[in-house]
Amino acid sequence: MKILYVSQSFFPSTGGVSYYLIWLSRKLREKGHDAVFVNLRTPKLPPEEQIEGFNIYRVPRTRGFPEGMVKEYTEFKELILKVFHGKNVPIDRLYNKHVYGFNGYMGVNLYFQDRVREVYQKERPDIIHVHDFQLMPLGWLLRDLRVPILFTWHIPFIDEVESGWRRFVVEYLKEYANSIFSTKAYVNSALKSGLSWSKVTCIPPFIEVEDSNIDFRKAYDISEDEKLILCVARIDRLKGQNILIEAVSKLKLKYKLVFVGNGSLSKEVLKIKDKEDYYNELQMMVSCKDLKDKVIFTGAIKRELLMAALKACDVVVLPSLQEGFGLAITEGMAFGKPVIGTSVGGIPAQIWPGVNGFLVPPEDANSLAEALEYVLSDEKRARMMGKESKKIYDELFSAERGARDHLALYKRLLGDGV
């Protein structure tokens, strides 16, 4: 079959959805299927090209968007990001959405609609699969096409979000043949928000990892007798780096704690000043607790170096207060590492307590310290947990599994003739 994927971004742009789609399309091609893509065009990219043999079509095809449209589009989509990541957004912004960029948001979606229709006529895909909240109106805009159109929601969808916002999203999702969420909790919230049980599927995220020849310990002067504790997350209060610093200050063993990442969801979701203030607070914590020789902030690093960090570490920790799925945990599992995370979002779906790691309550530094001490004080125990992590990853969170789940859904939507 041929699948047309529609998303805001794709390779060569980095980001979760970009990686998700390239990993998925590679696996589908291995199984004899084809994929084509429609995504946003940046000034330096051509309107059409091939990447790894896949046909890529971009929006807009010729001239740029009308003046002000992209600014409004960005304002409204980042408003959605704020809402579904627990930021305090007054509900009146939904009721007055046209003041907050909704017209530009719909304008960009209309441009995507035109491009998708053009590509549909040329490529004749069996399935159209739209990805993420930036483009969710496309199901309604393209509802006349004689092909199943489905949607994947990539960010949290939880009961704590104002019901009006959840219903606003669900009204768009009702236009799709099916909507995919990453956890059963998100599915449950979508059902309670009005989405039909027959139009919802749970497909957990998946990742691919690569080997690296970089010696991470040497690059950051970490000795072999020091336990390497790795936390991969943007600098954000919701990621709980301060709790992890408090926890490691209680450890008796020899260690280095490495924080990788420095970005934010967007300049609007996490203001630059907030990020800088939080980063300075973390640095002050490190200094006050006399941990300067034990804590490293790498900032954003290239993927090859990240792979080297995952390969070299002894444990991966994600101490989030709130989380979508927690792919940093998944990456640790892919490298056969024990994992410790808080019991929020999609993290509990990945950690089997006592088998491949431990779950701890959010904002509980004492429990986190105890879990770290327990895992790292016994090398044999840590290795066994790491082996279990790899088994769980291979079975549940690999791109191979992701491709199988998607194919099963596509075939169900297309019927027995596929």
C-alpha cells in the first residue's frame, strides 16, 4: 500500500515527529509498502525533492504565506501546546480564539489542504495519515476524499485539561476515520471528551537508536569507577531536574550526574527568561550542595554524542512532574540500561517496577535517592535490569513493533481487500 503522511515537519528537520515518521516509513518500506510526505516548507528547501527515495512535497509550493499568517498560526498552535502541557491558560482564549491567531492557523491548514489534494491526485495513496495538533483541521477539510484519513495526537491528552479545550479538539478528531493516542490514559480522556470508542486506537511511541564510536566518558572526563547517571530532558521545571539534584546529594556512592538538553517546547510555551531563571536555580543548587565536581550540564548535543551518552551510562533517570510519554526512558531501554522515572504520563507504561527499573512519586527526592542507591550499588542487579529493559524495548517500543501496529490499523481501515 501507499501512505501519504502529512505533518508540520519532516527530515531534514529534527524533532520527535520527524524522527517518528522517518523510522516508521523505513520499516514500512522494508515490508514492501511506500510512503510519500507533505510538510511545511522553510525558505531554504525546494518545493519538492526525494529524501532516502521518498517523495517529499512541501507547503507552500511556490510563493510564501500571506503576511502575518505564519505569526498567527504559530500563536494559536503554541496556545494549544500550553493548554495540553498544563500551562494556566484562561478558557476565554478558546472562546475568543480568533483574537489569538485562529484565523492564521486555519489559513495554513487551507494551504496544506490544497497541497494534499494535489499530491493525492498525483500519488493516489491508499491512506492519508495526518500527524499532530498543528494540522488537525485537515480531517474536516479533506472529508470528501475517497480514502481513509487518520490522525495521530503526539502530545498529552489528560482529564486535567479544561473540558472545553478537550471538546474543541475532539470535534475535529471526529472527522477522521481513526485517531491514535500514545497511552491508554490519553485514550480514556479522549473517550470521556466525546470521541467514539470505534474511532480510537492506542499505539505507543517507538524509537530507533544507533551505535556511536565516541567515548563519552573521555569527552567529559568521567572515570570508569564513577557511576554515570544520565537525565535527558529540556531545562524545564516540569522535568524535575531540581528533584534529581536533591536526590543525588544523598548518595553515598561515587558518581557523575549528566544533564543533556537545554531547549524548550517553544519560545512561547516556556519563556526564555523562565528557562534561564530555572537553569540558574539549578546551578545554585549544585553550588550550595557542593556538587560542582559531580554534576555536568552538556546543553543540547548532536545525536551521535547522545547515543554515546546512552551507551556509556549506568542508569537513565527521568524525574518529571508531568510527561507526555517519556521517550528518554525508551532510549535508555533500547541501550539495555536500568531506568528510573516518576509515575506520570507514559512513564509507567515503560517501567516494570523491580524488573527493568523503578517508579517513584514525582517531587519525592528521598524515594528517588533510594531507588538510585538500590540500582547502582549492585552491578549484577543493574545488568539484569538492563537486560530486561532491552527485552521490553524490543517487544513493545521498537520501530519494528510500531510498523506492525500501524500496518494492522491501516489494513483494518482498508478492509479485507488489502
